[in-house]
Amino acid sequence: MSEVVAVLGGTGALGYGLAVRLADAGFAVALGSRDQARAEEAAERLTRAMPSAQVHGVVNEAAVRMADRLVILSVPLASQVATIASVADELVPGKVLLDATVPLAPAIGGRPTQVVGVWAGSAGQQAAAAAPNGVDVVSGLHTLSAVVLEDLGSPLDQDTLICGDAKAAKEVVREIVGSIEGLRVVDAGKLEASRLVECLTPLLIGINIRNRTHAGLRIIGLP
């Protein structure tokens, strides 16, 4: 069986899009949700779209248990800490937590283009504070469009910036997420830098609203 990657919040737009791309890259996906029925529904939807996909719709705790090395957290800020706490028994050292949470402010006029302050410094740092001891946290995936991720006919051709304090954990993310066609993983430094990277999400949302597109990010000049 292929390596299993867990996606918590896999029934949401970003989580589902990530599941689609990971399945397309050859990984088995444990698509997690607080609600078993919703998880199964999302897994069935993905299987209908991609019959060859290895996807399992399960509750979050089971998804983390199934994961070999990587657990992706794709939930709203308000659910972040509670979700981590709910899977703490299964989230053990040796499994990397990739946090995609963005501290978006409530949308004004339907446009979530601002961030809110987080006491820990950033959503990524808050995830690290909430994670069990010994579990490495990496922050990333903040500039990816859920719409583009879900549509395999749309080439990515972009970068995602990751931040983290453990080099080995970032290498796991680079290996797995970097297997997605058209997506390059760029190391943006220690976890404290996530407070800067997370602010790119509302910036891109504003750009996309004004230009009616789904723009991403590309860092030029890298070897």
C-alpha cells in the first residue's frame, strides 16, 4: 500500500483540494473530519472523480493513526487548538504536523483580507504550543488556491513557503508535498517566520478578488 498522508479538515475546500493532489501524486489519503459521515461523503466524491485514488474517509483521530509520517491540519483558526487536542493521543513523535491554518479576520463584505493577532505570534507557533511534546510542527500551504488544487486540469506551477525549526521535519514536508506536480516547496526559515508567511494569504485573496483569478506565488532566482 502507498504511504498514507492524513488531512484533518479534509472536508473543507483546502483540505479536499490537497487530498485530490496528494492522491494524484500516488499517496493514500486518510481524509479526516469531526464527522464520520462527512468524511465518508468527501472520500466517495474523490473516488468518483479519481477511481484510482486510495482514500479513506474517517474521523480525525483515525486519520492521524493511519498516517505514516505526515499529518496536514487544514481547519479554521477557531478550530485549530481543539482539533490538535482531539488527536493528541494519536499524534506521536515521528509524525510531522503540517499546519496550514491562517489567522484570518472575519470577512467584511465577503472579503477576508486581514489577519488577526495570535498570542503565540502566529498560527504556526500556536499549533506548536498545542502539539504534544516531541511532535515537530511545520507551517505552510498558505498561498495555495483550493479551487486550483481540486481541478487537476489546472497546472500549479508555483511555490509554497514552509517554516519550521526541525530540518528533518521540513524535509518530510518537502519530499511529500513536493511530489505534487507543479508545486515546489521553499524553505522560508524557522517557525517564527510563519507570522510573515501567513499574512500572504489575505494579500493573495485581495489580488485574486480584484483580478478575478486564482494567483499563486513563485520565488525567482533560486538554483
